Amino acid sequence: MESRSRSMNKLINSIVWPLLLLFLIHGSHCFYLPGVAPEDFQKGDPLKVKVNKLTSIKTQLPYSYYSLPFCPPGKIVDSTENLGEVLRGDRIENSPYVFKMHEPQMCSVLCRITLDAKTAKQFKEKIGDEYRVNMILDNLPLVVPIRRSDQDSSVVYQLGYHVGLKGQYAGSKEEKYFIHNHLSFTVKYHRDSQTDSSRIVGFEVKPYSIRHEYEGTWNEKTRLTTCDPHNKRTVVNSNTPQEVEANNEIIFTFDVEYQESDVKWASRWDAYLLMNDNQIHWFSIVNSLMIVLFLSGMVAMIMLRTLYRDISRYNELETQEEAQEETGWKLVHGDVFRPPSNSELLCVYVGTGVQFLGMVLVTMIFAVFGFLSPSNRGGLMTAMLLLWVFMGIFAGYASARLYKMFKGAEWKKIAFRTACMFPGIVFAIFFVLNALIWGQKSSGAVPFGTMFALVLLWFGISVPLVFVGGYVGFKKPAIEDPVKTNKIPRQIPEQAWYMNPTFSVLIGGILPFGAVFIELFFILTSIWLNQFYYIFGFLFLVFIILLITCAEITIVLCYFQLCSEDYLWWWRSYLTSGSSALYLFLYATFYFFTKLEITKLVSGLLYFGYMLIASYAFFVLTGTIGFYACFWFTRLIYSSVKID
């Protein structure tokens, strides 16, 4: 009967887990819910192109489009932006580029400018730092198609086009700066055969640098000799580029062509989201998950068998003398639930971790089902901020419950520290980083109004909710310990070198970090190399594996610690899994020096400042998971044995 039950469990596991894996992996495609309603266009309808920030992976400092002397419209109008967009440094504005649906344009002159020393220097700086221009049409970002040189010659898309490029004239070693002043746009559309209306499904550009020429003096009716639609002369290369120097004249021009596409409107983001899709990516993630799952299963099996034998042996002891001769985790039953030093701080960190766990879990679920797609610019960051604020009620509840178990009485003090400590530290770092960005006159600097809104969310909503949670948690009956605590603390025997707290804590963080480091590479790439990240199905799986790994490694090391008659497990359980944040920061440092080309001091400080915040948040999250796993484990084993 037992063997039949085992085979049935194996059958269920072999069917359920692969199905769950496929569901989560495929979730990002099956449940894509677009962030905007489709818009239908008829022939001749105006298509308004909007401009966004200038971005560079070398400086990580965004600037508004009109910080450079590009051709402005009659009146610059800022688009309404959500909280997430402002924090990302997005500055969406109107532009002089206005197309008409299904009406191609060739060599349309946008404007003519003459550079002075200041504007020439500005263009050179942005070209040298490899800044890209970002534009938007019908909520689709502008991309540059680049054909790969590999066997399949597939096309990848680069977000935005470079302001210009550096190079030398033939026979000269002097480096010059050239600007992309001619843009050849391609608008892809999907036609509805029934209504004859069209929906935009792609927005591409090929930038060129060309020194335009014309005859006579310049006026509005002047025809270019280098690009003339009447003579069918178009720009197809950059053989005569436009140099950036003071007193040089630059004429900005553009072409627009329309291409019908089989891609439907609901699938138009696929090309953007799958731009880095390859078999190695998927295989490496799945391989990592399977290895960690296998290790976790092995650890769980060993723990269950060992504990079962221990508890059976302890409960079979017949005399007090035998019990006194016994060694192991049972001997510290009178001290294992003794409140730790700095118990108030532990309560604060545990409460903050619960807040983080709730925020991440709900965000992941929404992201897996497609509610936080990239078409909702800034949606992910806005959702995370709001969820953090509203999860404050759980933070207050968790910290107050633990505080009352430690026989604490001043729950308001704990609630206030829970509401202010972690956000206060993060806000202080963020304020310093924002001041650095402000000093660079970057659009990434958060305006005073947005900063005030963040403080209002914090003290107007989050803090009161933490107090509400703290009040409810403190009113609940205190959690009872399964065994009584002795009045006099037991002396802890000298520990083996491998049970040293520092060594044990550092070892404990390796496995949780191992569960996420492959996915971490792709996340860092999407953040710092200006790419989309939308594999939330995989990310959710990695997060579940992280939870399991943090819990199991902490339980294992806690068990070994108690067997060594060391009962100071409270803080060590938190630090064991939380130490994975140290490895995360070290990996971020490795990534900085091997993958990024950041050379400016301010940009480096921004990178390490933001990664410090991320690592601190990761420490709080993983530490809390480990703590609660160990808390459950100790209560379970000490309530399972007979204490004389």
C-alpha cells in the first residue's frame, strides 16, 4: 500500500511540476494585457511623434530631448507622466515630427540651425558619451533594426538612435564628431480588411549623417541638391557626413514610409520583448532552477529523517539520568526561547521584511498575468511604491506580534521605528543620489513636487497603516513558547571552528544567491543597459525557489547550531539567509567592472548607491524568510518532545 502511494505521488509530481513550469514560463505571452486601448487610423489622419529622454549606458544620466538644440515645435508641451515615469527620468514632450497615415514623405526639411561654440560642445559631449534619442509613436518606442552577422541573420532592435558618431576622414588620424541629421522612418501597420482602418504595430528608424547642400541663399522654398524628392534623390548612406563644429550649418531632414505587416496589434510588443531571446538564456535559467530544486529536496529529506530519529530517541528515554547524559538540541530547551539582545531591532527588521515580502509577491503575480507590461511606462515602479505603502499594515502587525512575545510593552515605539527606519535610510541615500543627479542638470533628478508626494505617501498613508497593524497585532494574545525558559542562562560550550557565527552566516548566503544569480544578470542588464525585462514567469519561479532555499538552508544551519548547544539562534537565523545580499552586492561590483563602460565618478556613485539600496532590500527580504522558517522549525521540534 505504501509503495503504491509513493508511485502515485511520483506520478502526480512528474505531471504537475512540468505543467506548472510551462504555465509560468508561458505566462508572459498568454496573459499579455496591453496598457492602452488600440487606436484606429484612416488615410490622412495625423500621427504625432513624441520625444522622450536622451539616454546613455556610459553615464546613466538621462537628459530631456530639448537640452540639445534640436528642432523645436511651435510650443513645447509636456505630457502627463505617472510617478514611475518621473522616477525613471522620463520626460515625454511633443515634437515637430508630424506624419499623415499612408502618406509617405521624402526629404522633408525640419529646420536649419547654425552651431555656435556652446551648442557644438553640447553635441560633441553627447556624441562622445554615446547618447541615444528616444521617440514614441502610438505608445511604441522608436527602434533601430540591426541585422545580426550570425547564420540566421536575424534582426535585433536597439532602443533609440545615437545622436551621432565619432570617426576620421580618409587619410587623417584626427577624430571628428558627426551628427545624425537625416532620419528615415518606417511606420509598420496592420490593416483591418473589414473597416479598412489601420493600427500601428511598429516604429523603426535608420539614422544617417549627411552634409546637405543647396543652391543660392536659404529660404523656406529652397530645394536641397543632396536630397530631392522631385529628382528621386534620397539619402541611402553617410558617405558625406555632417561634421559638428562651431559655425557649421546643420539641416535636419526626414523620410517616412509605410509598410503593411502581418503582426496584429495585440502582438506588436513581441519584437521588443523578445529582442534578446535565445536558447542559452532559457536553458541556463531552467538548469539553475532544477539544480536548486534538487538540492532543496535532498536537504529536506536529510533533515526529516535525522529529526525523526532524534525525536523518537528523546521520547524513548526512560530515566532522568539518561536524559542528563544525552547531548544535543534538547539540552538547550530552557534557553532556546530566551529573548535575544537588541530584540526591538529584530522586531523592526522582521516587520519590514514582511512588508517587502507582501509587496514583491503581489507585484510578481500582477506582472506574471501581464498587468505591468512595458506599454504601461513606469507602471511597475508605481505599483511597487503603492504596494509598499499599503503593505505597511502587515509590517506593523508582524513587528508588534513578535515584540509582545518578547514581553515588550511599548508597541507604539516599535511601530514608529518599523515605519521609519528602513524607508528613512533608503530615502537618505536616495536624497544624496538625487542631489548628485541635480548637480549634473539631468532630467533623472526627481523634482521637488514628486519628492513631496513620496514623503506624503510615506507619512500620510504608510506610517498610519503601520500603527494600525501594530495596534491589531499587540491586542492579540501573546505567542506562547512551547517550553519554559530558565531564569539563569545556560553557558554555551566552546564551538568548533566551522560553527563560528561569522563563518556559518557567510556560508548560509551562498545557496540563496546561487538560486538567483543567473536571473540577476538579465535583470542588471535590463536596468543598466537600457533593455526591456519581461520574463516574469521565470522570475516568479526563481522567487519561489529563493523562498524555499532561504528557508531550508537556515533550518539546516539552525539545527546544527542547536545540536552544538548554542541557543543564540534569533539573530543568526536572520543573518544566515540575509547574508546572500552581501554576495549580491559583490556580484553587482563584478558586473560593474566587467560589463559596464561607466567612467564618470557621478555615474559610478549612482550605480553603487542604487545597488546598495537593492542589496539592503534583498537583505531584509531574505533575512525575514530565514527567520520565520527557523522560528517555525524551533517551535515545531521543541513541542514534539517530552520535557521533564
